Amino acid sequence: REALYNEYYRNAIITEKRSRSRTAHRDVAMKSLRPAAATLLLLSSLPSRVASFSPPTRNDALPLPLPLAPNPAASSASASSSSSRLRASSLVGSGDSNEEITIEQYSACLSPQEEKRSIKRESAQYSPIDSLPKWQRAALKPFKLAKRAANKVGKVVGGAKGTKQPGSLILLRCGESEWTKTGRFTGWADPDLVGEGVLEIEHAGRLLLSEGYEPDIIYTSRLKRAVKSTWTILNALSAPYLPVYKSWRLNERCYGALTGLKKMDAATTLGTEVVQAWRNSLKARPPPMKKGDQYYPGNDRRYEDLTEEQIPLTESLMDCMQRARPLWEYGIRKEIKKGNTVLVVAHTNTLRGLMQVIDDIGEEDIQEVSMTGGIPFVYKFDSDMKPLPPPEGKISQAHTSGIFLEKPGLLKEALKQQAEWDNVVPGFANHPATPSPQVRRENTLEEALLKLKAEKEASKDTAMVVDPNNDGKLIITNMANGASTESPTIDEDEFEEFDARTPEAEITLNIQKPGEAAPGIVRMGDSNDPVVVFVRHGRTPHNNMGLFTGWEDPPLAPDGVEDAKNAGRVLKMHGFEFDVVYTSWLTRAIETAWYCMDELDEQWLPMVKSWRLNERMYGALTGKSKQMIANEYGEAQLKKWRRGFKIQPPPVSSYSLSYPGNDYKRTKYVKDLRISLMETINRSFEARELRIHRKFPKTESLWDCMQRSIPFYTQRIVPEAVDQGKRVLITSHENAIRGILMHLCEIPEEAMNQLHLPNGLPLVYNVKRKCITLLDDGSGKDPMEVHDFGPAAQYLFRPCELDDDFFDNMEQQALANQEGSKLKETAVAT
């Protein structure tokens, strides 16, 4: 009873302090107004300021629907240790004075301008969308202001006609997690999805496809269950290239000391009414956790960019909603107003917070609003960003204007039936928690090549009986003794031909073994030195069929998934931790990043997807094998293309499916490419309206590819991450990585087409000592025997430079060894 009273008493004081803080912000604003306006504002707020708050005294009745009598189970000797921790955390004021909770630890009362700057800063830190350079943005700003003014004038004169229609908002609750299934308070803890949770999200993706919704941008939280739900739905929509913002503001409500406890155990220990009041009441907060608690978010590296005041110790439902509100006001709403369809994959309470702001739901009514799993909830808006009422015949819920794309309860019943089938047929509903790679149907050529390869594999080293003349005379042949007709499996990026005249030199590899520090590489956590790790994507079906892929977008093959997972396992074995991931907008590179992040258990990392890290554009050669190219263009021409550093293959047509400019789902995100005047005129004439079209490549030489990948590294990755001491993971393609390595390792142009990069092999670049290090995978094999780096490997694996830090480290190590020897001698003498 004493603990419950103290909890209410403190919450009442916090409410008053918040009110005073908001009043202080208003007073500061008044100073900048004219005296008359300030006087009117003061008079308008006078009644609320006169009605000052007086906290209840010890003799006042407790005005909360909480039990005043102690629960008999609370004093039971058989209470669990977790329940004891909860009761100890609930006794406010009975511990050390240093544990007292202040208003700043609950929430920060920011002014609207401060909130806007905060959202802008969070969104711009690692923006998933490429933007123009600052000088170009400054030059175009007057035109944007003029366009905005013209739109306002047109809206006043002609009404809403002609104005851009706002996009839609799609709210989706993340899939079921391990803790949700077992009935635990989850909050900011980070359990993984279960198989049923993945099925829920895949079902939601199918619903969106059936209704024709195509998201343009995605917002999600930093929690694993939400991020993996986002990956799953991106696969379901065949749109892994979509930009994704991961915001802490969309995290689930923080349950404080309840985190990790089973709901039934907490109800048994403290009483059902108490626990239900914490869960359902709008303003009641559970007991706060201590900073030493294992679930305290401040101990998690993913929240390093937050201030101590932003990290909650506990939250009420109102706190959670207010945390998400600025993201709606200055982020999501802005994108919808531009005409973009926004998908928010988050948690029940943060989604309820967004719904409360959109529909202006009252404090009492919001408790009747909820979100069901696996069913998207869609809002549409008018030109003033007011939610449109649900159409007749559509399924909605009370106090809201959105619609469900399916009747709630149908999916739950289907999953229940599937679970019953699984009891009868074991493995029927077995579904991995990690999203599977996207499955793409092969075209006729791919299907023919796959069947041909399978036939050759089946006939290899096997005696064959054939009847060539159909006259009954059989001929027996043995493929093992005859000349093999099987062409070796080649890789899409082995378009360049190795020059036998390239001199080979002795190569000294820098290899880091687990638990040891390689030259120039410091163990994670021991240094803030920046490190860049390059990983070429895993193998694809095109690799296995010997087709040049370029900007085509096949997913990873099963062995390519293993390539990506092995890269993540090796990085985890050596203790690597990253701060940001850069990749291309092609599926094979994005999926490689996903699997690496999943193995590292760092799904929350910001991921930047850029077309500048795409593979080389092979032009009209895209989707063809070397043999097909030789038959069509001749062996001599093929050799010129393979050996030439600046020779381009034949370009594709503007109307070809292989031309990147025809992929409208992706091209709208490209802002840092110059406009093509001819393409703009042609497409505008065809559409009978202005269609701005940018100059996407129709073909590229190896030099052209490097002219976009190297500037992206030097002008974006270096100032944004490397110069800030961040650890960077780059998952990309061979030719894009080649270009960056050419810049970093000073590889000469004539040797660039002699360098081969294996799939799924991490290459660790030490920024300070300018060298590449390989990681020991524990197999005991020599990497040069396992992997083929080509004749130019001598330029890639050079000895690390010896800088002052190296000698300082060596000196410190020598002193430590001397002290260890002296201590050992003293111990022996003793």
C-alpha cells in the first residue's frame, strides 16, 4: 500500500512539473511577441495557471483504481526472484537517495522547434535516400520556394483541384515474438520473431499486394522483431530497395521493472487489478527499472546516440504516445503530404499513439483502440491532411478513420488451424524466424540453362547408351573417358580477362586469428579507430549459370545465402561491431547485408542503399553468357571488351527492360544524377505532361563504374562515418568494390581487370595503416589456396604502414610483458 501511494504521489508531482515546463516555454515565447499580443496570451492562459495543483497529503484517499489491501500472494515465501526484484523496485523512496527518479529521467519536455530539429537531425544522420550536394541544394532552393508559393496561390484561386494528392499511411504491427508468445512484458527488450510472427507479416504483404498498395518509404523501430518484420514484408513485396528509417521513437512502451516478467506471475504477486491498471491506464507508470538492470536501454549500444534524458526507466501509455508524436508531425506526415505512401512497422502502443494524433482521439477513447497482428490498417487523407472517413462496407474500428484490409480474427483462426495440422503432420508449419531469400521465377533462358546444367551434372562420369540412328544399334559412351563438354562455371563479374603477362610477386597476407590482433587491427571495444569492411555479395543463380548480371536484380541462391551467413559468422568470431551499413539498391547485396547483420545480432544498424554502389552496367550484354556474346559479336570483339579498362559494351535501348531508367519504382529515389534533356523531352511528349528523367547509364566501362563508386566513398562514407571514427560495413558488388580498393590501395589502372574478389569474404581495411587484412575462419587453410584473387592480388595485400600508433602500441605491449615477467619472478621467489 505504501509503495502504491508513493508511486501515485510521484506521478502527480511529475505531471505538475511538466505543466510548469510547458508554461515556461510559453513564457519564453511571449518575450519575443509584441506587448499587446503577450498580454492577450497571458490573459487567455490565466484560468489554467490560477488553478494550481496541490498534491495529496498522506491522509488523502488514493484516487486510483488500485487495491489498498495487500495481496496475500505478495507475502508468500514461494515468490519467484523476479517478483522480488519487482517489489524491491516498487518501493520508491525506501532506498538510497541517489535512486530517486527525476522528471528528466521520464521524458524531456521539448518545444516544437526543438522537436523539429531533433527529428531532422535523426533523419539526416544516415539518410537512406541519396541527396544532392549542399551547393546544388542551395542553388535550387529559390526555385523550390517559388514552386511552393505558386502551389499555395493555385490552391487559393482554384481550390484543391490540381494539387498533389497526399499518399496513404499503412500501419502494421510487428510479428509475434518469443516473449509475446510466452506472455512476458517485452517493452524495450529485444526477443526474436517466432515462426508464426513471420507468417503474420507474410500474410500482411499478400494483403497489400492484393489491394494494390505499394509503399514508398518505411519507418520502423530499432527492435529486432520490428526490423525483421520489415525485412519480411520487403521480401513479400519484392521491394528490398525501399528506404527504411529505424527510429527509437517507434520502440514499444518501456515497462520498467516489469520487463522480462511473466504477466501471470506479476498478477499473482501484486494483484490483477494493479497489473491491469499499469497496462491499460493512460497515465499510470509501472515501477521504474534501475540503471544496473540487465534490460536498461542505456547499456545497449544501439542507443548511444540518445541522451540520458531520452532513455526511459519506465513509461506510461501517454509517455509512449508522446514519444512517437514528433516523428509523425515532422517526419511521416511530411512524406505523406508529398504524395508518398508510408508504411510504419512498429508496436501496438506506438501505433496507438499515431492513431490518437491522426484521429484526435480522447484520453478515454484511446483505451478502446488496439492493433491486431498481420492485418494492415490504412489511412487516407484529403489535401489538408485530414483523415478521410472509412468508405461504406469497409472494416474499421471505433474512434478511427482507417480501415483494416481484412476482418480481424481470420488470420488468427488460420494460424490456429495450421498449428493443429502441425500436430498431425510434424513440420507442416515449420517456418524460420529469419526471412527467406526472395524467390524469383526464371525466364525461358534461365530455365533452359538450369536444366542443361542439371543434365550435364547427371551425365558426368556416367556411362550413356544412345541410339543415334534409331536403327536398334546402340552405342555406349563413357563421359569420364571422353572429352568433357561442360563449360566451367563462371561468375558474372569475371567479364574481364586475366592477362597472363601480368607479373606475379610474392604475397604476404595480413591474417587476423580469433582472439589475436592482426597488424593494424585492434580488437573491438579497445579502440575507436575507424575500420571499413568490404563484403562482396553471395552467389546468385546468374553466377551459377554464367550470365552477366549487371543491374538486373536476381536474389541470392541457396549457396549465396550461406556465403552471406559465413561472412557474418567470421566477423562475429573476431568480435566485430559496426555502426552503419552501406549497400547498393540491388537485392543480392541487400540480402547479403541482412544475413550479415542477423549473424552479428545487429539488425538495428542504419542501412544506406545507393545506386552508386551498384554493379557495372553491362549494356546489351546483360543476361548473356560469354559464349553467347562470342557467337554474336565475335571472339576478337569480346577480348577487347574484356581487356579494355575504358571500353564500353554496346548500350541498351531507352525502351529496353534492361535500361535502369525504366524501373520507375527505383528511379524516383535518385536525386543526385543529372537530368537527361533528350529523355525528358521524349517521355514528356509520350505522357503529355512534364516527366523529368535523369541520365541513367545505358552501358559502362570499368572506369565508368569507378567514377561513381569512388566519389560515393570519398564524399559520403568518409565524412559521414569514417572521419567520425565509425566502423563501416559495405556489402556491394565486385566492380564497385574494385573501384574503392583502387583508390585506397593505389592499384594501377592496368591491373584493375586482373583483380578478383571472392563472394562472401570479408576484407578488412585499416584506415590508419592503409592495408587489407583477412580474417581467419578457423579452418586452418591458406586463404590464397582457397580463394582466387587473380594476378593483381600483389597490389591488394601489401604490408601495413608503420605509424606512430603502431610503435606506441608495441612499446606498451613490451612494458606490459616486462611487468608480467617481474610479477612472475616475484611469485616464484615467494
